[in-house]
Amino acid sequence: MNMRVAVCIVCTEESDEGVMAVCLRCGEWYHLNPYATRPGRDCGIATLGDEETGIDYVCNTCIEEVRIEMAQAQRRQNLIAKAEAEAKADAERTAPTAPPARTTSTPPRRRFRRIDQ
Ligand SMILES: [Zn+2]
Ligand SMILES: [Zn+2]
């Protein structure tokens, strides 16, 4: 049996390709224990994707990258949401539909005092 060996992108250790998988994201080999009943090394995951892709193979390195990207995207989203909320608050503050309650009543009329002398 011709054993092919690959280097894991995550832990950099060589192993038989039979206990490894290729990451769909970076295209590198990583440890993925194919036996549920036997102990083995897992340097990534295999998850059920959508119907087209079947199973998603993702190494731990890419999982971490995805996690960071998602965190950054979330942070960007939060900033955008915050900016939008502030812009909305600004717009509401200056909106013509909400006129400022002005209490400047007409100034009292000046009475002419006649001086009869
Ligand atoms: Zn590994
Ligand atoms: Zn990867």
C-alpha cells in the first residue's frame, strides 16, 4: 500500500493522508480523524455545508481567520449602525417636523407716555 504523506498546515506535522483532509478554504492538508470510534488528531473540522458543497472541510487556521474576519465585520457593522443611529438622531433633532418650542412671545408694545406740561 502506497502511503502518501502530507504536512499539516496547522501543526506542521507529517501524517498519512488517510487521517487528513484538504481544507476547502486554503487548500492545505490538515489532520482530520476519519474514525469516530478511534482516537485521532483533529486540526480542523468537517461540517455539513449546504447541498451544493456537501461537507465543508476547514482547518483550524482558517477557522481562526474566519472568526477574526467575522469579528472585524461585526465591529464594522457596529460602527456603521452606531453612525447611522447618530445620523438619525441628528436628523430628528434638526427635523422640520419637530419645531423647537420657541417661547419668544411678541415683545410688549411700548407705550408712549405723553408728557403734558
Ligand atoms: Zn495537524
Ligand atoms: Zn485552511
